[in-house]
Amino acid sequence: MITGETVAGSWWSHPRAHEIFRELEKLEDVLAVKLIAGKVTFVDKRLQSAVAAVGRAREPWQMRGLSPGARELLDRVDRKGSVRASGAASKELQLRLLVNAREVHTESGRHVMVLEPWPAVKMSTEHAKRQIEEAAEGIGVRELLPWRCNARS
């Protein structure tokens, strides 16, 4: 919608990437998380508690094979509550929904990821997954959810 054309590949490589980013920052009540096929997915506020419940679960699909660097980073997030991070360990935690990651624009003009623990919610993991799966089924992407993809590996 912003570019007036289909963007092939990553929108970061588009000449209007900075404009796209500025518009995305304006979205309210929307959570951006690597939920569907490891890609940034915009989640409506009605499902945010469900995403938090899944993120806090620390299920086998989330923890199995986690690299030492990612484990160390997760421990730091758990201890400090908010950590600026980038690189492979940060991405690994995001793909497994183990942290709530948000991109911030620094005074120097750089973009950095801030990793935070998910808030505590009163919802079982199974109920949360069911809610998310129902929404994903509605758009035909249920099989692309991380616990469905990673359960096979």
C-alpha cells in the first residue's frame, strides 16, 4: 500500500524502506512477532495474550537445540527484563517466540532490537495455541506456525 506495488523479497531492500518503517511504527494495538513461517507477523490485540502465553511456555520445540549463545541471551533477558541485542542468538530467540522483540530507532539513527520477557498472562499454553491456530487456519497458514513446523524437526 505504501509503495503502490508488490514488494518482492524483504521490504528492507525497497528504495522506500525507511518510509515503510515509519508507517509501521504508527500501528497501534498491533504486536509484530516472527510467528508465521519465521516472518514478521502483525498480531491484533485480541491474540496478544495468547502469543505471550505461548512465548512464556518454554516448550520442547522452543528449547530443544537452542544454541549456547541464545541460552545465555535468554538468561540475560530473564534477569534484566530488557536487553538490546542483535545477531544470530537474538534471531533464534525471536523465531522460537521466547522473547518479545521490538525494534527501536536510536538517537544516532540506528535501529536496534530490544528483547523483553513476555508478560505473565492467565491462559494455558494449549488454549493459547488453539486460539492462534484458529486465526491462522482462517488465513490458511496454520501449518506455518513455529510449534507445528519445529515439532517435526
